[in-house]
Amino acid sequence: MSRYLIAVDLDGTLLRDDKTISERNIRALQAARDAGHEVMIATGRPHRHSIMYYEQLGLTTPLINFNGALVHHPKDTSYAVTHRPIPLKTAHDIIEEVSETKAHNIVVEVTDHVYFHKDPQEFYGPYAERALSVTSGDLLKHLQDEPTSLLIHATKEHVDNVRASLNKVHAEAVLNRQWRMPEHMIEVMSQNTSKALGLREVSKHLNISRENIIAFGDEENDLEMLDYVGTGVAMGNAISQLKVVANEVTASNMDDGIAIYLEEKFGIKS
């Protein structure tokens, strides 16, 4: 049998709603690895919020974080790290446009260093967990490095206006997506960022063809990835756009969709 690269998103895909991995999914992924296939994580999460799952699965592959803005290898320091940050001037311009009247708060991440425009309340606490450093205050003053990610928690009345401005004024430099949860959170990334680009790098490193990549996802940030790979699998709980792009649709994240697909694809008993 040909060797495959199996790429899994985390939230809404591999993870159940309580942010745990089911035993069936763990067994299926391990069985795939035992059969000679490669398994990797491709997530919008930063390294600090995904490494625990990487270690739980016992992975030895590169890791795609921030939707492809950071591609690195947690266990191989010789692996060439790819970082696709937002140009600093663009980040400053965006922050200046929205910080005072259009956003509850702004969260900026430079890999695992976190900056808040306003002191983080309980709602924003998770973003600071496991951070290498946390800085609060005037972002135009404190942010002096190109950011990996910029999160705008827009006010309800301004969310559409903010996205329209990003698409019109800054489209050449950045792309933006709106999260389903929490509401009105706009994620801003470098324009040349996607999980698909990250997978292209990793598959080349592993010498696995594009046709032999299987990717699982559920959200807007998985669109490019599922469109790029040989077999894109949308979860049963995925957005409708993703199901249109995908080659296959499996069960939901709560019903072991990844395991069900892999068991059938590779004849795995898990």
C-alpha cells in the first residue's frame, strides 16, 4: 500500500467539544502510523495550545500552527522553520484603525509571545496560558516585531465594517476570517498563509506526493487545505462551504469521524 500523510485539524475535527481526543481516534491514528503512514497536526492554534495533543499522540512529524503561518518540528531542531508574519507597518495601521472604537480588545501573537491592547479579563485569559511572555498596553508602542497573528474582538455593530476595511485597504498584505466562536472575533494573518502551503512543505520533506495526502477539517480555515490535498475529508459538523470542497464527508467530531474514515480506508480495527 502507498504511504500516506494524514493531516488533522484540532478544534471541531480531532477534538471533541470538551477538547479531548477519543480513545477510538487515538487507536485509529496509531494504527495508521503502525501501518507506515505519517500523521500530523495542522491547526490554527499556536504551538503552546497544540503541543499537548502532539505529545499525547506520540507524533514525530512537523507541526503546522497559526493556519500555516508557523511550520516547525518540535522534535527536530535541524528542520527549517517557516514563519509567515504580518508586516509590522500593516499591523500597526490595522491596530490604529480599530483599537479605540471598533474593538473590545486586540490580541497579538508573535509566535508564543502575547500582547493585549487592553488588560485581559477572564474572557481573554486562555490566550495568555503557557505564553512565553504577556504584555498589555499600547500596542503601537509595545509591538516591535512582526506578528504571527492578530485577533480583533470587534464590537457587534462594527464587525462587518472592520472586515470590509481589511478586505479593501489591506487585502494585498493580509487575509481575515471570522470565527464562529467566540462571536465577532476576526483573525488576521499574512496574505501568503494557509494550511495548504504548510502541507506542501511538510509533504515535500516527507517525500509524500500531494495525491497521497488525506486531510480532515471543519472550518473556513481548512478550505485551502481540503482543496489542495488528494483527499479532503469534511467532518459531519463542518460548515457547508467545506463540504462542497471536500472529496468525502465523514461523521462529526463527536462521533469519531476521523477513526470511522481511517478504519474503512485502511482496513483498521480500532
